[in-house]
Amino acid sequence: MILLVFTAAFLIAGRLDNPLAWLAAASILSFGALGFVDDLLKLRRRKGFSIPVKFAAQLVLGAIVVYTLSRVAPVHFGEVFLPFV
């Protein structure tokens, strides 16, 4: 339910021309989908993903997000950004 509301709000009021907004939405929806599948397995089999499997899936999803972020908005390593200074 929360993911449906988030998706509707993003599509109605989000900055659809910003690739970082799409990346944030995709990461939220992918982690939400992982949780949904885990809960669905718990309802059907009385047991969801094991802790190592769920952790590995989260690591893979996180690595995909970081890789995509590095391609969309490259980070300038060695530089320090101080906001409001």
C-alpha cells in the first residue's frame, strides 16, 4: 500500500526529468519489492528468506544503486563539499 502511494505521488508530483529522482524511486521500489516477496513467502510457507539470503540481496541492490549513481552523477573524489559555506 505504501509503495503504491509513493509511486502515485512520485508520478504526479515528482521531477520526472531528473535521473536522480528516478534512481531514488527505483531503489525504494526495489527494496520494497524485496520486502514484499519476503512477506509473501512468510504467509505461504511460514518462512521467508533466510537472513544471509536477504542480506545478500540487499547488498546486491545497494551495489546496483551505487554503481548507477556513479554513472548518472559522477562523484569527484578528493573534493569536499561544505553546504552553506
